[in-house]
Amino acid sequence: MATIAIEKKRKNIDLSVDTLKKLSIMAASQGKSLKAFIENILETKANSLSVEVSSNPSPSGDPWFDDPENMAEVEKRVKAYKEGKVKTTVVLQSTEDITNFINSL
């Protein structure tokens, strides 16, 4: 029989005394150590999650970034900036700066 080694990482967590008491009681009722009980809960929860990575860079999922033309423009500008080809920089530090910039357009 082959043995499979699963990589593990240790992580300390802080829980309230009340939470630890409740978890200890639940663990004891299942005949498990508190550590094994908590690990099992976390493993089960993590395995039930579906992790998806969106190509949309907006944290709020702004649909503007779903348009391929908009993304192409963003990528073009990022590339130009990284290559040092950007000639102007706009720095807006206050609401007054933003208002003045918008009004100048």
C-alpha cells in the first residue's frame, strides 16, 4: 500500500474562551481531540468551497472591464507605462483636484 504525504502548515489562531469551551464539548461528544475536531471542521468547509478566479480586475466586478475593447485599452496603457512611454501623469490628491480635472476635460 502506498502512503501519500499531504503537505501541512501550522497556523496559530485565537478564539474566545466561550468558543473553545463549546468546541471542546462538541469534540468530546464525538470522541475527538479539540485539535482534530477543529481541523476536521476547517478541512470540510475548505473542501466544500468553489474558488473561481475572474479575469475582471475590478474588485466589485464592474462590467466595464468585461468589454474586450476596454480591457485592450487598459492593457495597452499599462504596457506603455511599464515601458516608460507615458508622457503625462495626472496626480489627483483631493476632491478639488478631481473636480478641476473633470471640468478641464
